[in-house]
Amino acid sequence: MEAEVRTSHIISWIFGTTVFAIGVLNMFLVHPVPGVIYLLLSFVYFPPANAILKKKFGFSIPLLLKIILGIVIIMFTLGVSDLGEMIDWVVNI
């Protein structure tokens, strides 16, 4: 069986990996609690996790909800969290 490569899967993997990296950075640089939350939220974007949700529970997370969640994650990371301040500090050096 050939694996079907879709643009949406590639974007999901990239964004999921980005949110996972944000979670790891939050765990070590800021506080473990938001880091764990980001790690858990990152699994929403990985295609195998959606397949498991579809198989076990009969539903998957809609694309619109993923986009809204992605915007909220980016806003919290860059605007509200301490990680955003650390990123600003590094950029201004």
C-alpha cells in the first residue's frame, strides 16, 4: 500500500513538530506545566493521532478547529508567555 503524500499532511507534520518544540522549550526554559500542555496540544496536528481518534472514537478534529487552535497557540507563545519575551530578547541582541 502506497503512502499518499498530501500538502495538508506535510503542513500538519510541520506545525505539530513546531508546537512540540515550543512545548519542549517551555518545559526547560519557562515552566513544566505550559510545556506539557503544548506537548499534548501538538499531538492534535500529527496525522497518525487523527487516524487513531477516527478509528477508536469515530471522529476527527475539523480543520477549522485546528486552524483556530494554531492561531491561539502562536498568540500565547509570542504574546503572553515568557518564551515570547526570551525570543524578543535574543532577536534584539
